[in-house]
Amino acid sequence: MKKVLIFLGLVFLYLFSPKITHAESQFLTNEEVIYSISEKGTTTVTHNIILENKLTDIYASSYSLKLSGVKPQNIKAWQNLNEIQTKILEDGTTTTINLEFPDAVVGQGNARHFSISYDDGTVSTKTGEVWEISIPKVLGLDFYDSFRLKLEVPSSFGNLAYIYPKPENSVNSPNKNVYLFSKEFVKESPINAAFGNFQVFLFDLTYHLENPSKINSSLDIAVPADSSFQKITFTNIRPKPEKIYIDEDGNWLATYKLKSAERVDVRVSGAVQLYASARNFPVESKAYLTQNMQETPVWQTNDPEIKNLALKLKSPRAIYDYITKNLVYDFSRVKPDIERLGAKKALKNPKNAICMEFTDLFIALARAANIPAREINGFAYSENLSLQPLSLVADVLHAWPEYWDDSTKVWVPIDPTWGATTGGEDFFSKLDLRHFAFVVHGKDAYKPYPPGSYKLGSNPQKDVYVSFGPLPRVPESQPKIVIEKIQGFNLTNVVYNIKIVNNGASAIYDRKITIYFDGANQATKNIAILPPFGEESFEAKLSSIITPWKLPGQISVITDNQNVKVFTDRQRAIITEISLLMLFILLIFLATFHEKLHINKKNHKQNP
């Protein structure tokens, strides 16, 4: 669970006027809290406090600071470089630090400057390749006349992946990065940040396939795919698929051919890099975006209640806020093979929601508001035992939605489920580096089935394993160019098939394929994305074989630094053409000779 730091304000002994009970009317309170994180991840928290007397006859003689969910270590307090004795009281998860001031600061306008510091090991955590920082929401900020929070992070933590809320200011230096937050910036939410270029998860997935029919058949399985926020590198796919192709939603589908009654276990392993910011990715077509505003059996966009609510909410942010505030997570429903209620039932039964209902309701409301939206099904890592996906012990995954941001041309992932179950953390403005997408459901709310769904028998085993790990070192994928003549008799054209194949471990992007006939540019093709084991084919039609001298002698296919050439059958075609012509002439000659001979014989008989 997230740690919550609670400021309960000042507890004073009023020596001159014990009847006054509201410290706000008697003191100006200014505080600066510094979270200084070491390179090993330990955080020293320092509260620099100023209490200024508003009245002449009242001063503060003691101060109490309560910390909830924090186990402070190395607690210290001082004033003017002199140590102040502390009394520590612990009650369950609450620690109270009590100070008794050794002197009296009396007089209107006079101020007491003092500090409290302690070490906290819960603020920063290294998960995989990323340092994650979580500073709890500060409560009771209205008590302070001024408040400032400073976060100091070592430069060795790496690049800033995300920080929310955005700081008022930041200062970078060779040794550390400093982020400054004023009172208004931290009033509504905790501070969450991550440092590192990307997060890495290793995955090991098993698919159990069976062909129960009496004829040979092809089966497709969904393997993890690239997106704007993740990149897949495969280390093993056994057995190898016939091919991997991309469906309308961007899923990667691996095709396997199975004989009648054949069973095959497919094992897919590799690594995924998760990015905090969207990387360059092919932009969706208008037709696809329109498709992602349609109604489905679980996304009932035409339901009057959903439609009216969507008209009121209008924006993705408003829809997210409504769902996180109104749906209640029902932990009793987190189990395999649970009924999917859909958006309409989720709206009518807000206390029976799990991640599917949070997601379905968002998608239905967004689509009803003419905002393209779709479902992601995958793995989301959490230390919260109640929220951990069952894929840690079974193969029940997590679901979250994406909406299309037309200004950035990006599918934006959000998680209203976590927004409702983590004590107010914002999973709309940023999504952490812990959500690993397996499949996208846009056109169809159920298919393709995600990993973990391909099981056989009544006692299926666990088939989904995901863990933090290092990025595997594999060569960059390079396309393989194959040029083959299409066999067969064709009196009009000679046809060559040009195939671009990706036998590498990761996808290939933005490749321009140029086709030359005898050095002359004949055609240019662009491949936006070619997944591992994927292929793209083009046909190159050459001139009619009736005029073989017009055939090019060489076909070249160039992409990047590759140039593959093949010689055509031009010379043989010309020889064949000449041979056929000579044969034709010979046949005509023979036919003519035979005809003359026949006529001569006939004349001879008539004129002996």
C-alpha cells in the first residue's frame, strides 16, 4: 500500500492564554520539506519550519509531527545548530515526533526557526531498470501560510521518465536534479516520479494448441506486439510459426498449421521495453478510428443512460474521474472465468466492478462521446497483494483502456482501476512503467485471446510468467530480400515475386524498398512495420515474352545498405524466341515445299 504522510499541524502549550485553541490565529507557519535521495536509494526527509508569533503574549513551547505508514530512522531535531531532544511515540503504524523547545521566543513578529530530519526507506524503490519515487499526499496544507516541497534526485538515476504532478520549477546539475513544488502543486495528489530510459520485463508464455477436426487446419495465436509505449524482443519461439502477421488492431498473430488431431505446445519468450513517453509509431487511419467508436455487446454506446452520461462528461478526463469516484472494486470477483458484466451492468452495479468493468464503462462512455477507445489486456505489476494480477499465481490478467488523442496522434493508456484503488494516485495523466500489453481489443471486445487463454484439459497449468530482468543482447533485425520467378506459362508477362522477410528478434520499421530494372527505377514500396517472422510480397511484372528484347536483363531490389540482384531469362528468352522464329520459318518452308511437291505430283499424274 502507498504510504500516507499526515501532517496534523502543531500541538502547543499556551503559557499565557490557554483558552485559545486555534494555532492558525496565533502563528504564521512556514515550512519547507526536502526529500533528498542518495545514490543507494535512501531518502533523508528534512522539515525546515518557521513559526512566527502573531500575538505578543503567546508563543509555542512544543511541536508534534505525526507520520503514518512511515518507519523513520535516525530522527534528529535542531534549532540554531543546537540539538533539540525528541520524544518518539509509536502506535501501530503511526510515529509521533514530539519536541519540547528549550527556550521561549516571545513577542509579536518574532519567529522560531527549527528543523526535523529522519531517514525513510520507502520513498524510492528500484524496480527492474527504473527508479520509482513515491511521496505521499501532504494533508492539512491549509494550515500553512506557505509551504514548499523540494525533491533532490541523484543524476545517476538516469533520465526522467515521468513526474506527476509537474513541478513548478526544476534545476539540473551534474550531480543531482532538483524539483520544486509549491503549496498549490501538491495539494491534490501525491508526487510520483520515475527515472530511467525504460523498464524491462522478461516473459515466458506457453500456448497449448489442438486441431480436433478431421482435416488439416491453421490456427492463429496472439503474441505480444509493439506499440507506441512498448517494444518486443523475442528470444525464443518454438516451434517457429509459418508467419506472423498484423491484424486491424495492431496485434501480432502467429500462424501454425496443425494436422488432424494434432496437439502442439508453443513456447514464446523474450523481453519487453516499456517507455514512459510515446515513441514514433504508425498513425491510425480514419477508418480504424471510426471503427473504435462503434457499439459492441459489452460497450453499449447506444444505451440511453450511457449516452446521456457521455454527453455530460464529454472528455476522457471527466470520464476517468467519474469512473474512479463511482465504481467500487469488488475483490471477491477476482478469479478465473468470472462473468464479464459489460458497461451497462457496470453502471447499474457500481459496487461489483473489477478491472473489466472499469475498462468497459470507460470505453463505452468514450465511444458514446465520439472519442475512439479500446481495451488492452495484459500484465500489470503491483506490490499490492490485493491488486496483483492473478497471473502471478494463475493466468488471469489485467485490463485497462486506451483513448485516441487526436492532437498527439497517439493511443493514450490509462488505468481507472488503479486510480480507484490506490488512494487517489493519478493514472490518467501518466501511466507507470508497469503495464505490459498482451493484446488489443478494438474491433472485437473478446478476440484475439491473450496469452494464458490457450489451455487444454480440466486442470490447466500456469502458462504466463513475467518478471523484471535485463534487456537481452540480440542483433538488430535486418530484412532478408528474396526474388523468385513465378513459374507457369504466361504469354503476356514474366512475373517475379519479391519477398521481404524479417527473421530477426524484433520488428523492422519504415523501410523503403526500391525495385530497379537494369538500373532504372521501376517502383518504390514502403513498409511501415514488419514484425518478426513477418513478410511482405510484391510482384514485378516484366514485358511480354513475345518481345523478349524488351525484357530487362537484371532486377535489383535495394533497401538501406542491401542490394540484391538477380539476372532474368532475357538471353535465354531471346535465344528461345529466335529458335521459335526459325522453327516457325522452317515449318512454313516445309509446309510450302510439301505443298509444291504435292502439286507437282498431282500435275504429273494428270500429264504423264
